[in-house]
Amino acid sequence: MSIEQWLDQYGYWAVFCGVFLEGPITLALAGFLAHQGYLNIFVVFATAFVATFTVIEISYFIGLVAGQYLLARWPFWRRNNVRFAALIERYKSPFMLGFRYFSGSHTVIPVAIGMGRIRPAYFTAMNAIGAALWTLTYFLVGYFFGHAFELLIEDIKQHEKTIALVLVAVMIIIYMVRRWIFARGAVRQQV
């Protein structure tokens, strides 16, 4: 199966799943591939929007429903709950729109927002706006990277598969390093 066939068959699913693992790099890669004509621009945007919107909503509702359990069970939440609550109270809307841009915050911050008892309708509206802005930002980075790269290299068709594979490898390496760092931090907290 060629890369073109694989992207035709699984490309949008890869974008959907990739947003959960390493969203910015996945979107940049998807933007690059859309610029090269392998993926449809609008379908990539819609897929990434739905993925990020969904994961943030689920995380928010976990905080809303199970917030007290998390506070009682895990020291991380007890230690950081006051800090999260102060940030949410002070910067409510900008905080809800901007937390996606901070590495590692896609699941933790929405859970904390859910614990803060922000109304679901308000959070959903802010989540939709934030998801659209975040998706557009990183998608355009990849799309314009593809355009700029095309200007630098006359015959990009010879190199685009290699570039795509290198970007996928970088995404996997970053994901693995972040997991390793998180695991080390969790072990230190238990000691």
C-alpha cells in the first residue's frame, strides 16, 4: 500500500487520533499534507475540530461529575486545586480560550475547570471557540510551512514523503519523551 492509498484510507482517522496524542504536530503535518493535495483542507479542519472539542468536553465533564472524588483520591488535585481555581476565577474566558496553547494542559485544565463548577453551556461555547482557534492556528502553520517549503525546494514532490515521515517520527518521539517525563514525575510524587 502506497502512502497516498494509506492517506486516502486512514488519513482523517490518523488526524482524529493524532489530535489526542500530540495535537499541534498532528495538525501541522495535516496542514502540510493538505497543502500537497493528499488531504482535503475542510475535512482536516472539521476532523481536528471535532477531536479537540470532544476530548476537552469529556475532560470537563469528568471534572464536573467526579471532581470531589479526584480531590479526595489524588494528591495532585488537592495540591493544585486552589491554584487552578484562582486562575479560572481571575482569567475566566481568556483562560478557557488559551489553555490549549500550553503543553500538557489538554486534559488537566478542563478537569479543573469542571471542578470549578463553570456552567456547562458557557464552557461548551468557550470550548467551541477555543477549539476552532486552536485548530486553525496549528493547521495554518503546517499549511503555510508546506507553501514556504515549496518555494524553497522547486521539486518538492521528490521529498514530500520523506518530510511527512520525518514529521511523523518527530511527533512520535515528542509523545514518547513527554510520557517518559510524566512517568518520572508521577514516580517522584509517590516517593
